[in-house]
Amino acid sequence: MVVVEEKAAEEEPGITGLSVGFIGCGGIASHHLNQLVKLGVKPIAFCDVDKSKALSFAERIGGATVYTDYYEMFEREKLDAVWICIPPFAHRDEVVVAAENGVNVFLEKPIALDMKTAKSMVDAVGRHGVKSWVGYQWRQFNGVQTARMKLVREGGRIGLVEGYWWGGIPDAPWWIRREFSGGQVVEQTTHIFDLARYLCGEVERVYTEMDTLIHTDIPDFDIEDVGVFTLRFKNGAVGVISNTSAAQPPGRTVGLKIVAKNIQVEVSYVSTKIHRGSETVEVRHTVDPYLEEDRKFLQSIVEDSPTEVPITEGLKTLAVTLAAVESWRRGTPVRVEELLL
């Protein structure tokens, strides 16, 4: 087996002068703030309904203004970009308001819990011509990008796709309630659905079997703790994605496998393996995917160039996961196009 370690791209100049703000100052926001600091970008405004969280962020960098109302923030601040890092249930009109104020939007996944809200976001971004980026950071792994290139150039027809997110329950009380998170498939396994779309093409229909079988002793737990999702892709490929929040710590695993005519691909959070004949090439993920997506988003603003993961991509991935939930409710396969129309 050949092991390849690719270097991360060098930082691009010209982004340090951009004015940046945050809506939501929780865990994922903290992660993005760390990346922006590394890039030399100092946010000027932080907004959170819990003022103490916004104050904590402001104290970390010094000199930023704190808000509890994003309407007021957009009215008072001249922002080039905003990072929206709030839980799924909290999405309302913040993207629309940002777009109306000419502010470019970085939006964490999932972009919403329903298609109406998501479509209003996409419409506003398009009407006002602002740039958008959705935080599907798996796409930024160098091994994933190598796999995509190999699949396009020499992979041949894709036949089989297998994805999995076997983990535990995140430390967020709202996550175990479907009305707040959408369930594991919508809030967490969305990364694997998006990766499958990125590497294998659009999904035509999905059929779901899921249930709550293991966490029945946890009060208020009303989302699936096991789920299996059968996919038919538009290119004819068949796939299955499974998720659970009941995996034991040593057995937790996340990834995607692909069988194409000429190559086989295995993606994990550590590396991507590409098998061809008796040869295996392993590309270690040496880049920080969060740093890459933040840097590229800012650079697209400076260069006025298209973004790699615009909000339309977030809409398409959301449609697949919501179709999966709808299939569970109906007990029949659901065509993804139904939700996108």
C-alpha cells in the first residue's frame, strides 16, 4: 500500500481586512472563531440570545461589539460576512436579513428543518447576489477531493455506495428531540448524505427503516437511535446509509465506501483509501477542513469568485435527509424531487 500525505494549501492574502460577525456563539462557532484567528481575521461583532456567550467570544479577541438581536447587529455594523452557527430549530429569517443587508453568509448544516425555510434562504441569497457557503467540511479533506477526481477521471460507473455514522449522543439537550434537531439523520448523518452526493451524484429516491430501540430509558428521547436508509441514485447506483447514536466508544465509526467499475474508495475521518486492482493508495487527511472552508469562503469574497459549497448544495442535501424522514413516516420510498419542487 502506498501512503500519500498531501500538504494543505497555503494561506491566501487579502482576507484580513474583511469585517466579520457571528450569529450564535456555541461550540461550532468557537471552532470557526479559532480558524479565523489563525487566518488573521478579527471578528467585529458577536450575537447570541445568551449575552454571556457573546461576551465570552468578544473577550477572547477584544474590541468586538456584543448583540442579542441580529436585526440590530445588521443595522449597526457594516459586515462583509457573517457566520451563522445556531441549532437547526433556531433558523428563521437570519439568512434573509443578512442577504437583504448585502452580507455574505457562512451557514452551518443543516440549513433548516423544513424546505419552506430553506427555500426562503436560497431565494434571498440569489435575489441579493450575496455569496454563501454551507459547512459540509468533509468535502475539504484532501483525500476526499482526490477520490472525487479519481472517480470522475477513471472510476467508471458507480455501482454500490455504503455510508455510516455510528456514534453517541452529542452534549446538547435539544439534539434528542425531533422538533429541535430533525433527528440524527437530519442533524448529524447529513454529512454522509452530502458526501455521497458530492462523490456519487444526486439521489433519486430513498426508503427508510428507523426506530427508537436502545435509548428508551432516556427521558424525552424521541428521535431514532437506529436507522437504515436505502438510496437509488440518478445514475443508477444503489446505496445504503445507516446511523445510530448507541455505538460504544471503541466501536464508533464514520465513513463512506464506494464500489465503481475500475476503483473502490473508502473514506474515513483519517484518510481516504483508493483500491485499484491489487494496489491501494492511502491519502492521509493532512488539511484542517474547517480552516480550508473558512479560508476559501473569505477568499471567494475577496476575489468575487464562486463558492464551492453554496446554499443550493445545503438545500439539496437537506431534501435527501427530509425525504428519508418522510419515507419513515409514510412507510414507502420517497422521491427527493417531491421536496425540491
